[in-house]
Amino acid sequence: MEFFDNHKKLFTAAALLFIGLTTLVAILPAIRNQQNNKPLPGATVLSNDAAKGKALYIANGCVACHTQQVRNVEMDKHWGSRPSLAADYAGIARTDLWRNTATLMGTERTGPDLTDIGNRQPSRDWNLVHLYNPRTVVKESVMPAYPWLFTTKQEPDTGDVIVNVPAAFRNNQDGKIVATKDALYLVAYLQSLKQQKLPEATAPPEFLYKREAKKTSGNEGEKSSLPDGKALYVANCQTCHQENGEGLPGAFPPLKGSKIVTGDNLELYVDIIMNGYDARPEYGVMAAVGANMGFTEKEVAAIINYERSNWGNNAKQVTPEEIKKLLDFIKLKSGN
């Protein structure tokens, strides 16, 4: 067979077969999927800073330990409000002509999923402290520290972002720790990661393998009418204020013995939970956790009651009805 003896014909035929199969099996289906899947309405394009942060996220290997996909199983429910869809990734384009983007969906969860981290942890101050040394805010963290994203200055310039790092984690450094542009870019990308809401009248996919709620009756049912305050605190507050409620000196204020937590100014307390608080220069800026997460009066009441009855605090418990009136007043006062 002269065809098999002619290496030019043989390799040409093999190359054409390979190119043809690749086009049919990989390229054309990928193009079709891209045409069929569009970003959700309301999805925003990455800002210039966030786009630079995405490149740093990839370059520093964050994709190796963090996923960006909420699976359709009940155990993933705290990573996002719904399972991820193809439309969530439709806006991810190639890095350039020659390079595809990294698989941002990830393949392993050594660290938590980041699909909705922009809502779950919107605080820039917390993210910067966490990047400088994750053990500062999460003692058990196995994430590497990124101190090269920061510099130390005796006299910071106007516009520098100072990071309030507790003394125990400063490695005996004098001066102020300042975030570099790369650190700010990376945090901008993390803050942009927010799960988009589906259009109205579009039912989200259900989470599978749901856990059955325990049935309660009588007085036990009345006690469980509020959400689990401890679970809400752990999910939304503990990373800054810590499990023991003592916060981090120089970074995040304590709730243990706090006059705001145990005092009578409930309006201020609720306003801080919903809209955040600027405690600079003593502490960092608290983000609008409640507003970002869409807390209801029952969830706010549950958090307040947990914080008022733990770590030695012993203050009056509140009801959802009290919180509802305050939420309505705060919204009216702010014009939202």
C-alpha cells in the first residue's frame, strides 16, 4: 500500500482527520454553547480593577483551592441562594487570542466556595487582613499568607489604604502596613463575585437531598420560631468578631461587653447590622452585611438575641416585631 509507505500522505491525512474531529467534537459544540448561553440580566462586566484582580487570582493559584460553583445539593446551600447555571459563566471570555481563561469553577474545595463571596464577606478591610495573614481572622486556616502584596511605611501617603493588622501578626514590623495596588485589585475581584438573581417568574433549580426539619410542638415550637442565631452569627459575623466575641484588637471591635450590644440604643444596633459602620481609625470599616444578605426582621432578631446572651453578655431579648418597626424607620430615614 503506497499510501502507508508515503509519510507525507500519511501525516497529512492524520492531521486532517485530527483537525476535522477536533472541529466537530470540541470547537463547534463550544461555539454553539456560547451562543445558547448568555449572561443573566443584571450581570455586570468586571471593572478594570476587578479584571486585573482576576488575573492575579489566577496567577497566584487561587483556583487550585477555591471553587466558584454552587452544586445542586443541600450541603452547598450556604455558598449561594441557588445552584449555579451555565449562564453564570457565559461572560467569562478568553484571556487573549492565544490563551484560554483558567477554570474558575475550580475542582477542589480546600478553601470555601467563592461564588457569592462578594455578598458573604463584602468588607474590604477583612479581605485585606485575611490576605496579609489568614490566621489573623481564621485560626485554623491552611491558606498561605500573601505579605508581598503589602508594604510597610512610616508615613503613609495620602490615599494609601492602611491595613489594621493586630500586633501579634505584624512580625515585629514598625510603621503602618499599606496595601499595594495588586492587593486592592485582588480584593476588588473578590468583592465582584456575587451570585446574580434570576429573572422574575424564573424558578431556580432545587437543591437535592434536602435535610428534613425536625417537627416541634407546643412550647418547643414557640422557642424555635426564630432562625438559629448562632448559625447566622457563625456564617456572617464570626470571621471578624471571632467565636469568642472578643474581635481582633486593632482590626475588628469586640461584641463581648460592648455597650452597643448590651445597651438600649436598639436603633443604632440594627442600623449597624444592616448598613455597616465606619469605626476608623481604631478599627476597620464594617460592611452593610444585613443589607447585602437581605436579612429579615427574624434573622436580625436572632443575631441580636444570640449576641446579647453569650460571652457574659446579659441584655434584654428582642422580638421580630420590634426589629420590623426599626427596619422600616431606618429605611424611611435613609430614603431607600
